[in-house]
Amino acid sequence: MYFTYVLVSKKDGKLYIGYTHDLNQRIKDHNDGAVAVTQNRRPLKLVYYEACLSKRKAILREKYFKIGFGRRFINMRLD
């Protein structure tokens, strides 16, 4: 099982979208500063995730969330 997830920075309010096979560990990595992209945006909070049956589907979902329609979907879910 793979997960596509959305984190929000409590520092600047911006979203980070990614995918992983171990959601709990990945969130811990982000908040421990082990992920360079989010290192200066800590602390981060998990605000949304979806489970996918394959890595390929998780990657496709991540890419979708990063474009216009997907970004709008995420913003509607978070309001």
C-alpha cells in the first residue's frame, strides 16, 4: 500500500504534497528535518491522505494534486 499525502506548514501555511509507502515514518522524517524540501518549513501537520494500491497510482495522484484541478480539489477538501 502507498499513500499520497498533503502536509501544511505551521510556519508559513503552505502545502507540501508527496507519496510514500510508510506514512507515519515519512511524517516523522519531515518533522525531524530529514527532508530537505520541508526542512525550513517545520513543524508540519498532516491534513489529508489517500491510500493507493500501487506506487504508480500514488505517483499519478501526487502529480494530479500538484496541478490546477488537483490543487483546487485539495483546497476544497481543506476548507
